[in-house]
Amino acid sequence: MAVPVTDTAALRRARAAVAACFFLNAVFYAGLVPRLPEVKAQLGLSSTALGTALAALPLGALLAGLSSAALIRRFGSGRVASYGLVLLGVSVWAVSVAPNWLGLAAALLVTGALDAIVDVAQNAHGLRVQRHYGRSIINAFHGVWSVGAVTGGLLGSAAAGLGVPL
């Protein structure tokens, strides 16, 4: 039986693409956090109202998390992660332009849902790439996510400090 030849360049590109997904997922999410005081002030919310709206994030994740498997089976983990990231970017932007508490809660609900779907899809795709590597690389993807979280937090903080509009 012939051993399949693995295209190492394609494998490296696949690893870089998955790493980019993990990085962007974290940047989107962490970049939002330093801007929440501005969102609160822009909408004239109390701390209680902001906290209640923020509860929509994990609620969205809970509601959508189980749909990830069906989406991945139908469209593939790479497509779900890629298109999900685009939609996640749009939903994070929607948080910044929410007109009122209800719009904010809705945008956060969708953001939480998309974050959960992207998280499952990027991990599933990372495991597919890992199988081709023949060794564990999933921890490196999670390390890239951590770097993305720090980057997103710093970018969000810098934007807030420089007065960049939401």
C-alpha cells in the first residue's frame, strides 16, 4: 500500500489559516471589552442595564452552540469558521451602533451565538489539520487565541484612549 504524500506547503497554509481564525476570533471579542464603558455612556445605561444586556452574550452562545455540529456537517468546518468570522465582525460592529438597550442586547446575543459557532468550527478544523500533521498542534492554536486576546484588548484600549469613535 502506497503512503500518501502530504503537500507540506498546503499543510502549512492550512495551519496558518486556522491560526488566523483563532487570532481574529480573539481580537474581535477582546477588542470590544475596553469599549463597553463608551457603549454604556452612549446609550445612557445604568450598570444594571449594561450587565443585563451583557448576559445576552452567553445566552446566545448557549442557544447556538448546539447548531455548530449541524452547520459543520452541512458546510464544512473551514467554511463555517471563515464565514462565521465575517459575521462575527459585523455583529461586534453592531454592538457599537446599537440605538438602545434592546438593540444592544440583540447584537450581543448574536455576537455570543456567532462566537460559539466559530469557536467549535475553528477547533474542529484545527483538529483536521492536526491529524495531517501527525502530532498535537491544537495547543498552539489556543496560544494564538491568547495572543489575539491581548492584541484585541490593547487595540480596543488604544482606540478608546485616542478617542476613536465607536
